[in-house]
Amino acid sequence: MAGVAGLLRIRQLLLGRWTAKKEEVAPSSVAQYLPSRIIQRITLYTAAVDSYRSSSSDDDRITRAAGPLSRVCRSWRVSVITLFYQHFVLDINCTAMWITPRRKMVYSGSEYISGNVRHLAKRVYMTAPFAGIFSGKVVNILNSNQFAQAVFPGVTMLKLNLYSGTSFTMDEVSDYRSNIDQFCSYIHGLFPHVQDYHFSVSSFTDTDDSNMVGYLISSVIGRGCSVAEYVHSSWGVRISGLFEVAGLTHIVIEDQACMEDCVELVRRNASTLVSVDLGIVDAPDFLPQLVTDDEGKAIVYPHLRKLTIHMTLLPKDMSAVFPVLEDLNCTTGALRIANLLPV
């Protein structure tokens, strides 16, 4: 019996020590159980209120804010790192560089980006020169960087900005269709799951690149997508060169362009358009031309929800041609009037 009593005393002693030790350990924080999306929103909010350095970019503020937050616990660190690598910039000029703005890191090629990081990428902003794409130089740069061997499976949005770079002769781009096809093959290989495309033209060359730009856009979105936006901000690219482009969901005209060309582009994409901004086109009441074809038949925009246009007279009823329109903005000169549709 003495032996049993001794064992019981030892058990009670050990149990008491274990209980005391347990009480010394701080209870786990509920912060570590927050969903990743909440942690990332906290990071973005913390960066937003960091206004004492307002001259810095958003990415700079996020970088500063993320430091302390990434040290809260492992789940917070993973969430913050995921936020860092969601956005990539691919700058193609004389060389090709991958840039992560929020991480302040530059990679000379895809092979230097680990597979885990590539998997985190969600959005890519690509900038490239006209001449390089149409002459095949961009494809050569991509080949030299072994880009064909890399895949970014999580990227769903691609923004492609075209700029003038250096001027070129027509002889240099005589085989532009083949070069564009190769470029698009690279794009589709790097980002096989992109469904959201945004195109913008920021400057122009001395030559007329309109048809080449049109062929490029058609080739990129030809495999299908849910969003295809074209932002026109260049005098050097005529809208008429884009007449073969079909499937656009968003059209924004930010620079003066031929009214007839704008009308034709919008008409051609009537079946897929979700929003149209023609507010800068200073022409009196050309809405009737958008809703009727050359033979006088009505053109229906089944998916258009937002329209910005220059007009002085609001039609009585537009439900027949714009059955789901929710936001109608009118511009008169420099004045933009808010939504005119009844709530």
C-alpha cells in the first residue's frame, strides 16, 4: 500500500507541475486564425493610413506596413508574402526584366523566379515597344531569357501597354503577322489561364501601326476571355485599324479620334460590350448612329451597363437597344454629368 500511495503522490506532483507550466504559457492569439484575405486587407489599410509620407508610392507604403505585420505569426507572414507577389511587371525593351513592385526586386529572367513565387502571381503588367513586337525582336529577347520554360498558372489578369520605342521601316515588319503569332504563343504559354485582358497604347511612331495593333489584339484575345478592354490614348493609332477586332467588353477613348471610326468600332463589338466611354469625342448627338446600322436597323447592346457619351438631348426610351443599361453619363464640352438614368 505504501508503494501505491507513493505512486499517487508522484502522479499528483507531476500533474501539479504540468498544470502550473500550462498556466505560464500565454493563450494562443485569435489573430493567427484570421483568414488570409482579412490579413491582407489589414495590411492594405495600414498602408493607406500611413499618410505622413504621401509622396511615396502605394507599394512603398505597403512595404513599410508589412514589416511589423509579417512578424505577428506564421500565418500573417504567409499572407503578407502572398500579397507581395500577386503583382508582377514584365518590362521588355533591350532586355526583359521581371519586377515585383511591392517587394522591390528585379529578376533578369523567369528561371530566377521560383515555382512557388510564380504560383502566387495573379496580375501582370507588361510593357513592350511596337517595333519589337512587330519585327520579332521581342520574341528573340524572350527566347534568350528562356521564358518558354516558365509558367505562371495563377495569373488571371494581363495589362499590355504598347509604346513607340524606336521608329522602324515597313521592311523590318514585313512579316509582322508571323512575329505577332509567335509573341502571342509566348503570352498564352506564360499565362495559360488569363481571362482578363487590358490593352493601352501610350504613344505612337511615325508609321501607321493601326492594322498591326488590331491584329495583335485580335490574336491575343482570339482564344477567348471574359474581359477585353481597349484604352485608346494615342493619335498615332487610327481607330480604323481596329475594325477587325471583335470581342471587346470595354472601350475607352481618351484621345481625340474620328467619330465615324469610333462608331464603327463600338457597333462591331455591340454583342459583347459591357461599358463604353466616348465622352471625349466632341460630336453633337451621335447616339443615333450607335443604335442603328447603315440600313436603319436597330443595333442591340445586350450586355452594356455603362455608357459615357457626348449629347445634348436625352432620348425618351433606350430600353430596346440598351436593355440592361444602369449608368448613363453625358458630357457637354468639359462638363461631365452624373448618371442620368432614374434610380
